[in-house]
Amino acid sequence: MHEPYMREALELAREAEAAGEVPVGALVVSGETVLGRGRNSPISRIDPTAHAEMLALREAAARLGNYRLEDATVYVTLEPCVMCAGALVAARVRRLVFGARDLRFGGVRSKFRIADSDLLNHRLEIVEGVLAVECVELLQRFFERRR
């Protein structure tokens, strides 16, 4: 059930890569409706907050006319960073589905556990590893070409 949405997030990640950005893509879905899409764009937007998740959340909130996305699932190809994990909590997202762990900056599992911390007033359901191989390979190829 998660794979079709993760495949769409992977397409957004490929678009980011084609634009010279780190290949990360994200979707915000409620029911079967995609409310928001985002791809990494901090370089092209000259905006350090223009991560795929942030852009998808902004689009979804604008579409709904509400910053709370209580029934939403966010699909993202890479584990969210601390900033994005905090935004997911603030938006009251119900579920996060991600592909690859981010061992350097992960704010959900790898370095921190912000999205389901007992210290915060909202906790997300977390599903990890959906299409992980494809997500990891895309990132590895991108960084190998840059070296």
C-alpha cells in the first residue's frame, strides 16, 4: 500500500537530482489524495529550509487552508532531518513513511527520535524501509558522481 506513493516520491527525488540538488522527494497524502509534493530545492531556491518535506507540507497546508495535517501520511525517500521531523510534529501528521535512513543527520531514527518522542505532545506512527534499496542506490549514485 505504501509502495506506489514511495515510487512517486522517488520520481520527485530524481527531479531534484536532475536540478543538481540532493535527490530527496516527498509527498503528503490523505486518504488516496496527494495534497502536497516536494523535492529538495535549497540550492535553486537559495533557502536552507527548502527540503522536500517542508515544501510538501507547505503545499498541503495551503491546499487545505490549515497548518494541521492530522489525517496525513508523509512519504519521503530519506529519513527527515531534525528540522523536518519537528515540522511533522508541529503539523500533527499522523504517519511518516520513509525509505532510507540518514545516518549523518536523521532526526527520526538514526541520530534523534523527534517524531515519536515521549517528550512532545504529538507522536507520529513511523514506517521505515519502504523501497529502501532504491532510495539508498539513488543517493549513493548521486554522491559517487560528485566525488
